Amino acid sequence: MLRQQQTAAGGSMHSRRPETLKIDISKYSGVEEDSLLRWFVELDDATRARRIDDGDMQVAFAQSNLAGRAKT
């Protein structure tokens, strides 16, 4: 009976992957008005929320959030 209730409520007994948050960060363009330190803090928060643990993936994510002068 308990197993039937769990199956009906949860769909299946398989373990689920942990949920991740899709936090967007501002693009860093390298102009004087942009704060590099603030951008690094945003980047760190976003990689933790998205559970990006691999160093290469963290670099790729950071590069995807560069703009303008900082991208070249």
C-alpha cells in the first residue's frame, strides 16, 4: 500500500538529479564603469547555483559572459 502511494505521488522510485538555479549574470565588457570584482562575485554565485564544478566548464561559462573589449 505504501509503495503504491509513493509511486502514485512521485511518479517513480528513481532518484532525481538535484535542481539547479539558472542565475543570469551581467556581461563584463571591460569599460571603466564595470567592476571586475563584482562580476567575479556574480560569476562565482552563478557557477555554484548551476552546480558547474568542472574547471573547463567554468571557464567556458565565464567566456560566454564577456562582451565588447573584454571579449577580444
